[in-house]
Amino acid sequence: ALSLFGQVKQIFDPRNLLNPGNLIDPEPLSANVRIPQLRRSPLAMKDPKFTLAVHQCTGVGKCRADTTKAGGVMCPSFQATGDEKDATRGRSRVLQEMLNGRLITDGWASSEVAEALELCLACKGCRRDCPTGIDMAAYKSRVLFEKHRRKLRPLSHYALGWLPTWGRLVTKLRLGALGNFALQTPGLSNIVRAFAGVDQRRPMPRFRTGASASHQHYELTAGAGSRGPVAIWVDSFTDAFTGGQLVALVNLLVSIGFIPRIITQDACCGLTWITTGQLDGARRQLKHALDVLTPIVQEQIPIVGMEPSCMAVWRSDAAELLPDDTRVPVVAAGIHTLAELLGSLNDWDPPSLVGHTIVAQPHCHQSSVLGWEADAALLKRTGANITTLGGCCGLAGNFGVERGHYEVSVKVAEHDLLPAIRAAGPEAIILADGFSCRKQVSDLEGSQAITLAELLVAHLS
Ligand code: SF4
Ligand code: SF4
């Protein structure tokens, strides 16, 4: 019947103008299906692993739902803008089209891809909350890597992506006072911000004057506690910028009976290189950190980390960046959060915090990679009245300080964090182990958030 219909149509529509390719001579069923097309795409054929990863998105759209009240993180940028291109799904679709090469033709450097990824906070919320395991933060790093491969990068990639290097340089050369003069003096600091690609509304952090935190406080680590040694892995931010987090941690560990040993060698996890897509640099940093940390783990000395996002690197990106390095799983298993370490002690109880109200902002990488369970269990034992926030603080490493991201960063903070702080009142304790989260609270609310170590040590009897 179709063939007869085709002959009749041919008489009345000899130039095949009406519904070409529909009923008569239709295209094969697979003609517009993405996967068969991908088999002809040079980009997709070159990188089947990445192609498979971005095609995990089934399009159901959980990433458009607001799940922060239930502890979800995904997807803060969509919650801020309400625009599909800023949802995990929208980004996945754009990356799929980039690999397909039919609608998006400029590959890694295409403007559509740049636009879709611009407001991704790299919070890793989707890595945990997306049912198919989309990890947009990792895909964004990969895109930035390919786009800028062997080319000059935006200035912010050198300023913020190499921040641990600059911090080490400043503390090693004892240039903290000079650095602070440049960062805090009006006019001069505006030039620094402009050069570094930092939003002019962002207050700049203060460098330590003198040596780095790990060198300044190294003498605190002598002791003879009965629980044996614990190595403290000081992240680059704690090491270079002002704050009492390291002293609090050392004092807490001593009070519990540990012998804290501060690791003074450089052992940066390369996180800022990862988030700016400088993956070769990240591998170099990771390999150097492995040289420092592996012998400590092999000596059976537990390592406690201070910055959740740095610890998360060992349990996520490090294995992806150095898949053949057998030291990565060894170090990943040997580094613990403070709550994990304390939770393993069955003869120690946290101080009572009955009567205190705590607003806890887990770092988004902690929620998504490390997990918050150990912290939640420990805090519960204190008897405090605890509000644990979902979502992201909105700063997310370099994202919130970069020029062009301020409004979205503030909007993300206004989703959960800032309203919760205001509702809890001025007496409430704001708990945040992440450097970014503490900076966001300080920048936007003028309040001081403290780490778990600072909280516990302040209430020891
Ligand atoms: S990104 Fe994940 S949550 Fe969003 S639509 Fe795709 S599969 Fe669903
Ligand atoms: S990393 Fe965060 S902001 Fe980016 S797509 Fe995933 S959930 Fe959204």
C-alpha cells in the first residue's frame, strides 16, 4: 500500500516537496539517533571514554529539582538562574552535541560549550546526586584543558590556579606583609584584582606574615601522647593565609593523647590546577604530594587533613588523573577527616555542647565525595542543636571570586547558607571546615565561621 501511495504522491508531487522523507522513502530509524551519529564523529571516536561519560545523562531532570532541604547539592547554578543551560542536564546535552559535531562545530573551543560551563561551580554535587553519576566538575576541567592546551590561558588561571605556588613563595620569602599591602591597599588591590581576574567586590584574604603555618607551629608538635603519632596534612590555603585552624587542631589532638606531627614539606593536591583545567600541572602536584605522603602512610601513621576539598581530591580526581599510580589508593585510604579519626576512638567523647546552636555548612566536595556521616555522628554526640545545610556555599574554590560570577555566587549563598545563619541568630556557631565556605560567610555576612577542631578545642573542659 505504501508503495502504491508513493506512486500516487509522485504524480501529484513530482519534486517531492511535501513531507520529504516521512512516509515515502523515510530515513532509517537510526538516522537521527545520537549514538550512530557519534560513530562518525572524529571527536567522539578519538575519546570514547569521555563520550560515554557525558552520554550517561538520561534526561530525567533530577538536576532541576531543589533537593537542598534533604541534604542535596546538585545543582546550585540551576537553582540560581533557573536556566536549563545552567543545569547539569543542559550542560550534558551541550557536551553531547559538541561530541556529535553536527550542531556544535567548534569542538572544545566552541562558544556554546563555554557558555554552558561558565556558571558550573564545579561543586561535584552531580557526582553524588545525579542518578547516573554525571561528574560535570571533571568534564569542565577536561574541556578547559583541551581548550587551552598549548595556548595562553585567562589570567585568572595563572593567578588563582597557581595560588598554592604564590602562597608558598610569599611565605618562603617572608613577603606576607608586602603581599598584604598590595592586597589590602585601596587602588593597589583593585589593580591586583583586575590582573588576577577577581571580582572587585571580593575582599582579598590576608597572607601570614613570616613563615607558613606549618613552619610557624612546627614546635607545637612535640609531645608524648599515649595514642601515638598523627600526621597533619596542612593544605596550601591554611598554610599561607591567616587563621588559627592549625593551632586548634594541634591542641585538640594533644589533648586527646595523640602526638601530632605537622607535615612541613610541600604536598599540594593540585586542586586549583584541576578546577582551572591545568591537568598536566595537577598531575605534577599530585605526584610530588605522593612522594611526601606515601612513606607516612606506609609507616602506618594516620594522616588527618584540614581542607575537605583537598582530601576529596584523593578520593576522586587523583585516581582519574593518575590511574596507573598504585600509591594513589594507598594515600587515599590513609588520609582521614578529623571527624573520621575521632569517630574511630571508642574511649573518647566530644565535649558537651548542650544549649549551643550550630549551623553546619559541609563543603560541597565533602558532601559529594567524602561524606558527612562521621561529622554528623560526632556532632550529635555533643548534644548541640544542629542545623546541617545542603547545597553549596556559592564560593566553591575559585568560582565565586572570579570576575563574572559574583551575582550567581551570592544567589547560591542566599539559597540556604545565609538565610540559615540569619535565622539562627548572632549566638549561633557557624561551622565550616572548608576555606571557601568560611570566606563566603565572612565576605557576605560579616560573620566568622569556625572549623570542627576550633569548635571542639574551645569547649574542652
Ligand atoms: S544530569 Fe543526571 S539528574 Fe540531570 S537529567 Fe541527566 S541523568 Fe538526570
Ligand atoms: S558540578 Fe555543581 S554546578 Fe556543576 S553541574 Fe554539577 S551540580 Fe551543577
